[in-house]
Amino acid sequence: MLVAGVLSLSGRYAFQGRLAGAGLQQAVADVRSTGGIRLGDRHVLPELVVLDDRGTRAGVRRALDALVEADLVVGPYGSDLVREAGTWAAERGRVLWNHGGSADDVERLPGVVSVASPASRYLAAVLEALAPHRPSARVLLAAGRGGFGQHAAQGAQQAAARLGVSVVDSMPHDEVPETPDADVLAMAGTFEQDVALLRRLRTRPPVIGAVAAGLGAFANELGRQAEGVLAPTQWEEGVHFAADFGPRPARVVRALRARVLSTLSAGTATSHVEYPSAQAYAAVLVALHCLEDAGSLDDEALGAAARRLRCTTFFGRFGLGEDGRQLDHDVLVVQWCAGVKRIVWPPEVAETELDASPV
């Protein structure tokens, strides 16, 4: 049984793509080590092929066309690339197992099965975590011009209205002034956009939230400037769910840590397992769960199995809403404290208290 992955092993998403690639490789290796999976009345061993999309939509198309005969197709990293892959899948009646594209419109595409929470939950979760500490905060949103940033900003505005928090404005990163007049600056752009904006600030608002801060590379880039920054994240090593399918969280973390260290080149300065690796691993787990449930490699049967699936893996809960978005999985909020990410929300999994005092 062939599992095909399309990832940016080069180009603008190369770092995240290689992290995701490590997750795919380890998931398939772990399934093979336990004897494979049940498919009807037989057991099969998955094999993995990954092609480089080079970070372009055209590259995604070329790679997918080359892998069209694969039994399971795992999508790329980045909402713009997953949108292209989802369109390709819909044209052919295929299921696309999505770990790396969270824009809400992408998760709604027919045939796309997403393990990660949609973009509209990212900054909303940060505001929900912050509201008890700064109930009357004035929030400035810096949103990327693409679908991911726009959906993240819309979700933040809806959450702010619900929480009674004031959003003073929403604008692209390059239009944010160097001295923002706000209590909270919440950013949802590319990694490079979020980092560049934080570096450009002359006066730092009391609280900063940034999607980019969910990756360890954020602190590597910014050093002490990362201190106190909040970030939404799909998963962290420090959270342990009671999995009812797949290996235990501790086992996955150990295996992924070894895989990431051997996969990434020297100088990346990461021994922490990042969420792109975890969510790619989770996408394989969910796909194989659906395959066992359907007892078939037929894409229509796999899609139906995914829509009815409710389970918990090491990555957290899985459950699709009626519109196709991932609704059961929870976004976590972390904060950088003394050079380390700590989970601060939701309270039931928090490792420490959120610090909303100015840095």
C-alpha cells in the first residue's frame, strides 16, 4: 500500500516541509514495525514516497500528477499549497489527508480531511487565554494578505466581540506602525512576516501574540525579543492525551525526536518536536484508522469513514464538522518564558500561568 506525500523539501516552506516529512516517515516506520494494518481480511504494510513541491502551486500539481496512482495522498504544508492540492483532489474524486493547511476555506474543500484546527481558531484562542487577565484590552491585528491570515483575523474579531475585547484595527504587517497604539498586538502572517514585524517595532505593546512563535525557530531568530510572546499551537510535547488509537504520546515523542534530529541538518537548533512533525504523523494515523474502518482503499469509502470518525490520538481529538473543518481538536496557547515555550492555555493542560504583564 503506497502512501504518497507532497512536501516543500526546498523553497519557502522548506523548514516546515522537512519537519512534516520527518513526521510522515516516522508514522509509516512505526506502523510497519507493528506488522502493518488490517485491510479487510488481510494485513498490509504501508510504503512512503515523498516528492518535493518546491514551495509552488505548479510544483504541487506536478508532484501530485506523478503520484496519482498512490493509495493514500497526504497534502503539503501551507494553506495556499493545500488549496491547490485540494482542488486537484476534488477534480479526481480523491481524498487529501491534510496536516499543513489550516485556512478555513481550505478545510471546507470537498475531499480534504484535516487533523489540525482551522485558522479562525488561532488568534481567537490567544484572546480567550488573555481575556481573564486583560478584559478591556485594545487589540491590533496584523494579518497576512493570504487566506490563512484573513481567516485568523476574522476568527479573532468574532472572539473579541464575544469576549467584550476591543479590536482597534486590522491591517497587513507592513502597515503596522513602529509604535502601535494598542495593548495587544496579535500577528498571523508567514513566519518571516511575524519575525520582521517584531524586529521593526520601536515601542512594544504590553502583550504580543504571534503565530510564528509556535515554532522553536522563533526564539532562535529573535533571542530575548521572544520573551513573553504568546502563540497558538496545534500541539506541544508537554501535553499528554489519553489516546484511544495509535501509540502513546511518550512513545511518539521519543520516536519523532530521534527522527527529527537525524533528518534535519546541523544548525537548525531544534531538539524539541515541533507541531508540523506531530500533525503530519497524526494525518497518517487518521488515514490508516479510516482505512481499517472502511476496509477498502476506495476514496469515497475513506471519506465517509473520516466524516464519521471520532477518536483521540497522541495529537488530541479528531472530529470533522458538517462543513468539513476540524472542530474537535483544540488549539493550545504557549508563552515564551526564559527561552522555553510553556503551555499556558487551556487551564486543564497548562504548565504555568499566563503572564500578561509588560515585558
